[in-house]
Amino acid sequence: MKNPNLNDVCVFVEVARANGFRAAAANLNLGVGSVSETIQRLEKRLGVRLIERTTRKISLTYAGEKLLERSMPALTDLTSALDDVSEDQHTISGTLRLSAPRSSSPFFLDDAIAKYSETYPAVNLEVMYDDNKVDLVTSGIDAAIRSQTLLEKGSYSVEIGPKLDMALVASPKYLELNGSPKKPTDLTEHDGIRFGFGSADRLAPWSFVEGKSKKNYTVTPKPRMIVNDLVSMINFAKSGLGITYVYRRPAEPFIDSGELVALFDKYVPSLPRYTINYLTKRHMPKRLRAFIDLAKQM
């Protein structure tokens, strides 16, 4: 077998990432026929089929998936190394691509990004707010900011941002009509406004601690509503539609005004800080290292 050309591998990776020959050709500024010929040449040299083609879509074969899995980290390292070489020693530039949950925006991320952008004006920023799991290998994202979310094996993580104080809240109207729970386990009989991670199948747990041992346990209320937006959850709770378990910071003004009542404060634990997750420490772009260093101080 002749060794495949590195350019051919790069074209294959772009076809897989773009999920199609036409999209990959546009991204690479090549003709569709040229991209197709490159994939055929690569398959011939490797002696295996990498992509199954239909008139409407493509899918990777097992061999194609293995090649993508092994080649993406190497290409990422190579791209980062070239970026480092091409950047001036004292200049941080390029495009930093981040994925983050919507909830991180009002807590610290907006402030962190504004400060970073002011400090490093030569860097362009792309921030995609998404609560779903991110594939760092194929997404083109430099790093993903997440709270208690597992990513791929082999990814690295650094804690950033503040500790996440939580609050269990309900409106006076709801408590008057439905009664106040006496202990956290009573919540199973109450209407809950639950946070869903991208779908109704993955709900954020309601966690509590109790006793000197600080034993952690969860309680599952009746899921009257499932929402993936914190502001809406707080608004629905203010309207008397149920009890909700949210970050304390955005709920605090309404607790202070009396529009919401905080329940079981001494039983509600703080969650760990957000983490920023990335694939490799080797040849990390200076722009990503600078963002991590800044965010750790927020």
C-alpha cells in the first residue's frame, strides 16, 4: 500500500465534518468532482471503503469512523502548531470557537468574553450556546464550557468561573394554593418546573444534602413543565405554575422582592464550578491558553 497523501486525509476529514461532498468542496474552495476523486484515491490507496454514498447523504463506514477518530486530534495538533509558528511572538490572533451552556452567559461568561475581547482585539470569537454534549473531535470547536457534563475520553478540563449556588423557589401564590412542603422529600407531591438538557429525556436532578454527614440525595417532583431556559423557569415559577430548582443568582432579585420564596436553603448544595474542556495540551493555540488563564480568574 502506498502511503496516502496528507492532503487527501484532510479532504476526507472535511467531508466527514461537513457531512457531504458539496459542503466540503465549498469549505475547501474545490470542485465537487475534485473532492470525490480525492476520496476515491484515498480509498484505493488504503484498500478500504471509507464513505458510503447515497443520492441524498453520506455515512462513514467503520473504517472511516476509525480514520476520523485517529486523524482529527493529529490534524488539530498540526493546525495549532502552524498557528503558533505563524503568529507573532507577542500577538494573539485568529478565531476562538467556544461552545457553552446558555446558563453560563449571565453568570460570568459574558463578562469573561468582553474582557478577553478587549484584551486581545486581534482575536475573533465564535460562541455557540448549546446545552447538548459536544464532540470536540468533529465539531470544530476549540473548547466546550460545561457544568457536570462528560465529554470524550482523553479530553482535559480546567475549572473556571464562580461556584454555582442553587435555590429551590416557588411563588407565594403557589404555596398558598398547594401548601408548603415540610421537607425535601415532600416535593414528590408537588408540581416541578424542570430543566431539560436539550430534550425531555435528560433532566437536571434536584439534589439535597442532610445531616452531619452531608449525604447527598435527589428528589423527583411531578414534572409539570420541562424547560431549557432559566429565565423562563423563573418566570413560570413567579406565575405560580410550580416549584423550580435554579441557579440562585438570577432568582435572587425576585426572592428579595418577595415574588419568590426560597425553600430549604440549608439543604440545597452548591454545584461545582463550570469547566472548560479541550482535546490536547500539546500545541494549544495561544488564544485558547489566554482565554483559559483569564476565565480562571473570573
